[in-house]
Amino acid sequence: MDKRRAIHIMTKAAEIYRDNLEDQKVLFLYGLPSDVKKQLQTEGKILSSIQGYEVAFHRYNFLHLTGVKLNKGGTASAIHFYQKCLDKRLTENDFAFAKDGSTGQKLDILESMMQIKKNVTMIGEFTDRGPKLYAEKAAGNVCGCIGFVQDKNTKLNVPNTLLKKDIRDVTAQPTYKVFAVISKHYTDDKYSQLAKLDKRIDLSECHFREEIENLIERDRL
């Protein structure tokens, strides 16, 4: 992976991030398929086994997902880096590759993982004890995943790493299936943008546990 190729990938990925994730909160609804299948066969179809995990995507989170390090001389902050990507003004002097060689792997899947709302299939507790790497949960698929950690200031779960690994290899068993993904703008009260829904779930018939129902705006789904 050379820097020119890296700039091309990051510039394109930033545009996808802006259109799909920037300033959004995303709600992953997940559970064990066997439990959900049983509840779908009950008369009330109350899917109490499905849990929710909320994450937030800010402008400054994009840098973490690329795996590059800022050269502070030309790029002052993570937001400045992101804006340079969007403005197509990023230069080879603005960043450096990580010394551990992980940047190339991250960039290989960066564009596709910007579509995480659509291509996520699983979520789980993060267990990959790599050097210097810490996340609480990971969401993704067999090709790669995004790790999330709670922001100390906002208490929101935010993305802090990207891994080119099968999510089942870096999460505790069982890895849960993602049944639905719903998003909203950061300032909206409730989740109303349905990005993904398992074909077995009919929202007109099925209901989630109360704390999830309180988060979503059913009329707009």
C-alpha cells in the first residue's frame, strides 16, 4: 500500500462516511437466532430476546478507522484530517502509516465498512487482546468489523478501531446476529431511519422489549 493509493481510498471513504454515518446515532438490534425464532412462533411475537446497542459517529472518529497517524505539522486535528479528505486536499505529508503495518489492512476494507448499516451481520463482546488495542464491542461481518468503546466525556459508544478480521475471531462466543439497524440524526429524539431488517421480522406484527420500543419511532419506520 503506497500513500497515493491510501489517499485515494481515504478520500472516497470519507465521502461515504459523510453520506452514511456523520453526525448519526445507529441502533443495532441483535440476538441469538434460536431464541428469536422461538419468539417469532409465539402468538404475541414479543421479541424480548433482542437487545439494543447504540453507537454515535462523529467527524473526529473517521481518523481512527483509517489506521494512519497524523503528521501534526500540516494537519492539526482529526476533524481537520477528515475535512482535508472531503476537500480532496490530503497530501502524502499529512499522515504516516502505523509502524505495526496495520494501516494497509484497515484501508483494504475501509470503504466497505463505511456501509456498516447495510452490511453488518453480527455483533459481539470484543476479546481480541492485540497490543495497544482495546474495544468493548465489535460489529461487522466475516470480512471485517468496527470496534466500539465508550467515550469518557459524552458516555456515548463511538468507533475506535477497524479490523480486517472475521468478527467471529475477535468476539466472545456466542457472536450475536444483527436483526435490524435503525439510525437517526444526532439531534433527533428517536430512531426512525430503517437501514436493515431481517426478512423474518414484520414490524407490523412484532414488538421489541420496552426499552427498545421507547427508542424508536414506529410510525416512520
